[in-house]
Amino acid sequence: MTEPVISVVGGTGAQGGGVVDALLAAREFKVRVASRNPSSDAAKALTARGVEIVKADLLEPSSLKALYDGARGAFLVTTSGIPLSAGGRRRSAPAPSTPPAPPG
């Protein structure tokens, strides 16, 4: 049986990194992490541990499809009510374009 995929936004940081650690320790899930820079040291370290890294950015909703495609669940770490900036604009991050599929 294929392990269910859990997508993690913020997996290269402290809080999301703890979630990644817990998911890997459970040995029940395939972990997929969004990264704006898959070439970063943090992303490379996760890849070495068996984590799938997907180039994605919350400010680019079209980039999120690969992150959530086929995922059983998701964990998102974002700023709490603090708008993000893109090209000089300030706005809140969008919700995932497609929620993870239900089990089954």
C-alpha cells in the first residue's frame, strides 16, 4: 500500500520543521514540503531525509497544485493576520486552491 502524502507549508522553518520531523518519525506518511527555493540548504537537507520538495509560493496560487495534488492532508504555517507582500502590494495569502482529497 502506498503511504498517504501529507503536504506541509512552512516545512523548512522551525514550526513546520517540527511537523515534518513528527511525520517522518511516524513512518506512516510520505511528506511533501513547499519551498520558494528548492535549492536552499534547508530544502536540500529535507530531500536528504526523503522529503519531496515542491517549488511553491502562497502568493502564486497556480504553484500550489503540485503541492496538494493527491495529498491526504496538509499542514500550513503562515503569518497570523499579517499581510504578505508581493511586488510592493500587501495582501493576505490565499487559501489552498484545492483542498486535500478525503481518505478512501
